[in-house]
Amino acid sequence: MRIDCVSGDIRAVKADMVVVNLFEGMKRPGGSAAAVDAAIGGAIAAAVRDGDFAGKLGETLALRPSRGLSAPRVLVVGLGKKEKFTADHARQVVLPVLKAAKRMKLSTVASVVHGAGAGGFDPGTAAHLRTSCVAVWLPRLTLAPIAAPPTAPTAVATSLPRPLPT
């Protein structure tokens, strides 16, 4: 497993899937999620508006945009209620992301660092939370992610073993 912290625009990261997040109750995406949403034509905002995604802790929304990103897939993960967001929540949202990547048999995943920016954690702390969770859960799921942060691009990147163990 390889985990790299990188800084950059999540929309330009070459990966099998990019991951952004949204707090519960938000009417529209903010930060990196807003940038990704604009690039893919408003699909995230439409899902929220139509009631297809609420942002509940660990909830996911998988999208296959036809344009706007270097990655062919987007996964939006819910962070729960903003006023109740904790470091534990930042750790918990790693698992649904890893499970989705395993189910889709992906090699690389680029993710914002959940908890940085609007989550209230400095990017270094948020990146540490993310990488420690990936290191714990990854061996159990036999896959590896790549991450990139929300607003202030400080990301974590990992390549999945080829072929993925079954």
C-alpha cells in the first residue's frame, strides 16, 4: 500500500474515483464538492435538491459524470450534522469509501481530506486521521485509496495492489 499526501485540484487528479463530502442539511455543496459539482454540471446539487442524498454520516452517492473531471467516477460521502462533527466522524467516513472502491474494483481513489475546511480541523490533523484509518481498514478490505483535500488541497494518495486480492 502506498499513501501519498498531495496538494492540488481534486478535479484534475487522475484516479479511478474522486471522493468529496457534504454535511447533512446542506442545501448545496461547498468547497471542493462545489468545485466538482460545477465541473460535472450540478449533479450533486440536483441529488440533494431531489432528495436522493441527505449527507447523513456514512451515506454515499455514486456518480458517473461524462465530463469535467480527470476521474470517471465521483463518490459523495455524508459527514452527518456539521454541529456534531468530530474526529471520530472523520474516521468513520473512510470505511464506506473503501467499501465502495472495493466493490467497484478500483485501483486508485482520490479523496478530499474529510474534516479539513468546514469540518474545523487543520489539514494536517485531518490528513493524519484519514491515513491512520486507511492503514487500519485497508488490510481488512484488501485495497488502497488515493486522497486529495477539500478546500485547501492537502491530500492523501494510495495505489491499490494489482491484482486486488480476493
